[in-house]
Amino acid sequence: MALPSMFLSTLLSLLLTPLPFLIWYLHVPRSLPNLPRIPIYVSILGLWSSMGQDEIYERWFRAPLEKHGAVLVWFAGRWSVLVSRPDWLTDMFRNEQIYAKAGSQKKIPHAVIATLVGDNIINAHGENWKLYTGIMKAGLQKKVFETTSLLKQSRKLVDILIDSQKETGPNKGILIMADVQKWAVDVMGENFLDLDLKSLGQPNGAVRIEALQSIIKATLFKPMYFSFPDLDHFPWLLPSRKRAYNIMHEFDNRLYTMVMTMLHKRTQNKPAQSEEMVSHMLGEAYTSGRITEKQFRDNLKITFLTAHENAQQLVTSMFWQLGTRVEIQDRLREEILTTAKTHPNPSQEIINSLPYLTAVVLELLRLFPPVCQLINRVALQPALLGGELPISKGTFVGWNAWAVHSNPDVWGEDAREFRAERWGETVEEMQGRFRRETVRGTYIPFNAHKRKCLGQGFALLQVKILLFVLLGRVRWVVDPEYRLKMTPGGILAPLVCRVILTELESL
Ligand code: HEM
């Protein structure tokens, strides 16, 4: 054989050998229901396109989801069923014994994301979930949350943003995301872990555990590894994977050491009325042998992540939405300033009694659900979802909140518009609608039924208090030069947000 043709045939066989493997790896199993399939390249669009999640949704997901109520989608290394029909969602959320939680620790235990989150209160099923909930619930769902520290942290954030605007000059935009992340991390530390992290006001990177959060987010949402987590089997071949594991271990070890040091000091000094916090409860369960060191670490990490990240995303969306609709700010400011006259430091009860504030936050969560898409349940037995869609045992199923919240058949023709008035006039009316829509599967920013968010009450309070403080001090517009770009991953929020703030007293 001549040299060129030998070279060609070697090259061809090298290229073709993996082909049968790829065909097998990517094929759609016959056991999956007969549903439209989202092309596999959509899952890795981020590699060559900068399309945001909203654009991707409009182009590939909306039509099939609104017509069929569910689609097949390639997610985390397998074809799964993504559901958006409210009655099917309700069936899924109600019947956790059939559609069992199975997070990355079950689905892809070798992967970087599983190293990060492990087995925890959000993704565990059965006995482990009961164990974790029994330990942590009282620290997550207090009857009354003290507002003093939330007011203090929010005032600090607003002071910092005002200073940052002064330094930048009056007509230039400032980026808010870094300070919002620090605020969210500090609030989480103080309210759930008994850690005074003091990242707000420090330069970026100064508080390592906070700075790690940005690195973790950037590491996890790399489209190739997110869609093909089997690549995480090869950290010895892929240096970026090796770095990713190192980052996850660093976060794990730092948090463990910080919490253990805090717990040690607490036992030595025993303050008369030490507030019962999630970290204390987990610490007690660990030292008494009810949970292992790994379970202790995993639940600390998920508390750290979930209790800051969702609020952070929602606040970024809030800056964008209210910065493009200043009339909403004006109406909200009127309600807030009237209340502030008699209650400059409002309690939880006062904050939760403000109707327009309540409606604005509920509407923000409808249009910008921070947890937008999750596929973390597996069918433990053959089932008929909603009595209609056959789901075979072992099939992964999940949901998309934006699909439900933006569907005109569910929320009316103006479903994609921000209209806080849709929630009603009184707080009681709003809470009633919130509860009804959640039960029906038509409003799911916090999920619904048995596994709904345990931090919901705190999260709503935290964001309302920030709005209370912010609107009492400033007015802002989105920088006219900023073009909205949404995140590409499973979180629905602007990727960045640049605003121009004006202090009220200087108006
Ligand atoms: C705006 C803020 C928040 C949003 C949008 C949000 C959303 C959610 C969602 C969608 C779930 C269900 C996840 C799933 O199905 O796998 C969930 C679960 C959970 N969230 Fe939140 N969350 C927020 C804030 C918080 C906070 C501040 C905490 C406090 C630590 C918290 C603690 C939890 C816990 C413990 C669960 C698991 C409940 C269970 O499975 O029993 N969340 N959250």
C-alpha cells in the first residue's frame, strides 16, 4: 500500500472506531415515552454560542413543551423526561415514593458536582432524607426570624453600592453582582451557620470561601462537562477536571474547619442564649454519631450553597427588572416610605403585611425562578404520570419552572409580562393564590408538596427586607448601554447587571 493511502486508512479507522460507542452512548432508550426530542447539540450550545437560556427556550423548547407537556432532553449524560404540564408535575411532586429524589450522588457519583454536594437534605431520598430533615428543619423554619441582622446587612450592601456609584461617577453604570454575592453569603453565614464571614465590604477575593463560590459556579456550568459528566472519570487526562476536584475539596475542607472551630468555641464559652442554628444541630448530630463526618460535611455545603445562591440570583433579576420599570419602584417606594415612618426597623410581621412588596417578590419569582430547571428524580417503578404518560422504572424525570410560569394557557396572554397586580390586592388574597398555584403545580419557584423548599419563608423575608432598605435610599435604572444576557445554565437570571443608582436625598 502506498504511504498516503496507508495514512488515510489508519486515520479513518481511528476516527471510526469510537463511532459504534458514540452511537450506543447517545441513543435514545426504547423504554422512554414517545415524546419530542430536543436535539442533543442544544445541551452543548454554550460551546460555540452565547445564547442565553431564554433564547434557547424560545427556539427549541417552548413549542414542543406547550403542545405535549413534556419532552426528552439530554441532561447530565442521559436522555431524561422534562415535564411542564402542571397536572403531571403535581403527580410527580406528590408521589415522591414513585418519582424519588436522585441527585448527582446517585446519578453520577463520580462527577465533580457529586463531589461538591454529596448526599444531603435536598437530594437524598427515604431514610436519609428523614434523618437530615429531623436534624435541620427547626433551624431552617423558625416561626419568627429576627430582622435586626437582615436590616444591618442590607444597609451595608446599599451603603457599598452608593459608594461604588460615587466613585464611578453619576452617569456610568456599576456592576452589582459581586457585592450582591457577598451580601448573600454573609446573610447565609449569620442566619444558618453561625459564621460571621464579613465578606461584604472586602475587596473581591479577600474572603476565600466567598470567592470560591464564583469559581465553583464557573466550574460547574461548563457545557461539555455538564452534559457529559463521564468526562469527569479522566482527571488524570483533563487538567481542568483535576482543578475542578481540587476546588470542590478546598471548599469542603475550609467550610468544615470553619464550622468545627466555631462549634469548639461555642462549647467552651457557652453563651447564655446561643441561637439554635443549622450548623449547631448538624454538629450535635455528628458528635453524637447520628450522622457520619461525610453527611455532616455534605449538609453544611448544601446549606451554604442553597441558602445564598438562589437569593443572589433573585436579587440580580430584581435589579434588572425594577431598573427597567421605574414605575414599579415608585409605587413600591411609596408603600415602603409610609411604613418606614412608623416602623424604621420593621419586624417580620410588619414586612410580611405589605401587599405591594409581597406581590412584587412573588411576581419576580414567577418570571425569574432562580431554580429554573431540575432533573433529579428517578422512577422507582413503572408508572403512568398523571394517568397518561408511561414512565418506565429507572427513567430520570424533571421539571422546568419557566415553562410553567410563562405558559399563556396557564397564566394568560400576558404570562411573560411583569404584572404584580395579578396576585390580588390584600396579602391574604396573595397568600391564598400563592398556596393554590403551588398545590396545582402552576407556580413552582420553591417546588411543591412533600419536597418543597424549607427555606422559603426566610428567603422571601430576606429579599423583602433588602427591597425595603434599598427603595428607601435609592432609585436606579439599568445602564442604557447594558444589553440583557441571561445565564446559559439551569438558573434563570441575568448573567450580569449594570445599573446607575441615584441617592434619594440628592434627587
Ligand atoms: C429565593 C430563594 C430560594 C429558592 C428559589 C429556593 C428554591 C428551592 C427549590 C426549587 C427546591 C426544591 C429542589 C428540588 O426539587 O430538588 C428547594 C429545596 C430546598 N431548599 Fe430552597 N430555595 C431558596 C432559598 C432557600 C434557603 C434560604 C434555604 C435555607 C437553607 C433553602 C433550603 C432548602 C432545603 C433544605 C430544601 C430541600 C427540601 C426537601 O427536599 O425537603 N432554600 N429550594
